Amino acid sequence: MAIRYALPNGLTVVFEEQHAAKVAAFQVWVKAGSADERPDQAGLAHLHEHMLFKGTERRGPGEVARDVESHGGEINAWTSYDQTVYHIVIASQFARMGLDILGDAVRRSAFDAGELSREIEVVCEEIKRSQDTPPRRASRDLFSTAYQVHPYRLPVIGTDESVRSFTREKVLEFYHRHYTPKNLVLSVAGDLREADLREWVDDI
């Protein structure tokens, strides 16, 4: 059975202990997605998904993914209308390290200017490809018609115009507004003990 508790800083932790496999899974759910953007910010939540694994104050560009994958783990993220989610799945013997890496990425992302410029180009290329994909175009047209005023009318990925307007300052403003402990949920499941998890979470 899953347990749920909150830290004094407001972070919510949900944990289910499971020992069927020697694996641990960590997710950080951020209660911020594209619906939390102004029209000129369309795609900003999604850009954070790209940036948080691109380097931290302690790990340079590429080191976050390398540290996870070199231990047989998987790292990924996704963005939706109402949330952005970051996750790591790793062998339980490396669970402490996996949680440390995820916490480092979410709490201490460097938002390197060079990496930001590169990821803006990556996202703009994604936007271009999505315009050539019939199912994605149909979905975008459906939402823009059904939600003519609500933020859901804008694509999660943003537009070429809005994404190219993003500066490091705009990115950081969104980050500091939404990536606060009380706006995060840490979800954990796998082959580890509750007492260990509580100690690790307190440390990060």
C-alpha cells in the first residue's frame, strides 16, 4: 500500500515499497504545464522538460543522462497541459544515486545559455515536424477550436514564434514561479525501504 507524507517545505512524497524486482522508479510531478502559460509563453513548460537534464550546478551538459545510463538506468520526461513529469528508473542498488540525480536536475538546473539556444532549435524542429504529421495537426486543430479562450487552445510544444522569443531570463522566471517544493510531488516505487527513502529525501 502506498504511503503519502509532506515535508515541512511543502514537498509531497508518495511511496510504495515493492520487492518483486530489484528496480526503483522515481518521478517528480510538477503542477505546471502549458495551461499555466500566457500566450507569449506558449511552449515554455515543454522547454523546461528539455532543459532540466542538460546540466546542473554539479553536473555539466550530458552528465545527468550519462550518470544514469552508465548504471543501466533510464531517464526521461514529458509535458502535458497540466503537469510536467521527470522520471528515472534504475537498479535498486543505485537508487540513492538515482534520487540524487533527479533532485539535482529539478532543484539545481544550470539553464546554460548555450544549451538553451541549442534546445530552442531542437524544439522548433519538433514543431516543424509536428506540422507535417496529420494526427498531430488534427489534435491541434481540435483543441484550438474547442478551447478558443482557454489556454488548452495552444499546443503544448508552443509555436515557432513564441519559442524563439524565449530568453534565459524568461525561462528562469517561469522556473522560480512554478518549481517550488509545494508545487512538486515526488512519486517513488520499488525495491527500497521507507526509512531509507525518508533519509535520502531529507538529504537532497
